Amino acid sequence: MSLTHRFIEVNGDQVHIIETIPSTPTTPPPVILVSGLGTAGAHWCAVQRLLPPHIHSFAYDRLGTGQSDYPRTDTPRSAAVLAVELKDTLTAAGLEPPYLLVASSYAGIICREYLERYDGDVAGLIYVDANQEMSHVEREWPMEATAAMDTGGGLEGASGLSKGYGCSGTDWEEIKVSEAGKERMKTKPDGIPGEAASYITSLAALGEHNQLNRQSLGNRPLSVIVANLARDFERSYLAGKAAGLGSKGDHTAVERFIGRLPGVEMRLAVDVLRLSSVHRLIYTSVSGHLVYIWEPELVVQEIMWCLKHIAR
């Protein structure tokens, strides 16, 4: 499918959106693709192109990322704020609910905040190696140590993604260009907060809703994809160690983190299944964290599984 790029005005700001629009009327709910921390909507382009032509898909650049405007206030960019902005964006774009929400990484928190506020808008949810409320606490991520071992390189760094991506070459080039969104976050105007500043507090705020204990999705379909996140960290660590980066203490901290991460990630993912009575979990050793680039066809598979159950 071809992708349609356009700008829409949302509360006075210009927001860049990317859609696949069916040529004939369609009954499945729109598929809303929500990117991770500071990441532009173009990261979903391979998934969008692989979807059947009767599916309306929608990705976007949140304010401060990609081609969208910067936020104009110094209001913290919490997941709750981003959920409200998502609602406003979908309304401005003319997409009628309910929606199938597809969340990568931090977008798991954003989409769960959306569910909390606009329950009737949500037809189903897909977690693409996404965060939940206990991710930061359970992972015990030694951020300073991993930063000390980082050789840089972004998408084309040590993860191996530049050699092992599963999308087309054209999509890969489009995704690389979209990385400018992260650069914009680094060079934001003074006083304009980035999303990362509210990461930990947003996870804690989501936990206060107690969604897991009250099965917030009811019998609406939920798919949880678990990736081989430890492999990303291991490859980055080995590259850093080979480059002489980090202290012995950093090495020990990162090795311990990598060793316990697979078990932690699986436990967190299984816990998310409590959101719905209609669910399934998919583990892929093929993909690192960015599943939609490593294995876009797997994300499409889970979208179609959810749409099948929504139609029942």
C-alpha cells in the first residue's frame, strides 16, 4: 500500500500524520500506530505497507518529534498529556472510534492512559515490546553503566539492525531519515520539556489506575509481543567493551542486567495479559526491541488476529 503524508492542525499546532487509506468504505476499526519515546511515526512505514488494502492505518509524529511542531508550553510531557493529544489528533484527522491501538515501547504507557480516559474508543490493544507500569522498577536498568558502554550509532549502531532489518530497503531508508525526530528532541528550544523527563513518573501514574487488577480491556482482544531485548543490550555491551569503554564496575553491572533481563521481560509481559480475558503472547527471538523493523510481518499478523476477534 502507498502511504499518504499530510499535516493537520491540532489545537493550533501542525501535526504530521502518515496514513494508508482504503479506496472503498471499510468496516474494520482504524489501526492506530503509536511510537516509542521521542520516535517519529515513520518507524511504522513497513507495517503500514504490509497491511491489507482494506485496512485504514494511522501513524503520527507527536509534538516535538519528526516533522510536527514543538509543544508551545512547558507543561511536562507525561503519558497522560500525550494520551489527550492523541485523542485530539485523531479527532482532528476525522477518524471515528473505536480504534485498534498498537503500541511500541513507551507507547504502551500512552495507550494505557488513553484506555483510562477514553475506554469506549478502544476496540483492542497490541503491545509491541512495550512498557508497562512496573517496567522501570522490575528491570533495575543500570542506565549510567549502559551509557558508559554505548558506542553510539543510533539505528545503525551495535544492535545489528542495519544488517538484519526485515523491512524493504526503501522502508529502511525512510526510517533512518525519520531519526531526525530524535535529534530535534536533543535540540529543543529552552523551556520546552522532552518526553523522557516524564518517563518514570508516567509509569508510576499508570500504576495508580490499577488496570491489571480490574481487567480494564474486558473481553477486547489483546496481543503482547515480547522481543529479544537482552540481545540488543548484549551486542551494545560487547561493542563497548571491545572499544575499551566503561569501568570494571560498569561491566559487572551490565552483565548482571543482561543476565536477568529475559526473565524480567517475560514476567512483565505475562502480567500485562491480565488486562483482557481474550489475549495471546508471542515471543520472538528474531527481533530486538524494534520489532516493527526487524519483523514487520509479525506485527501485521497480530493486527489481523485482533481485527478478527473484534469482528466477532
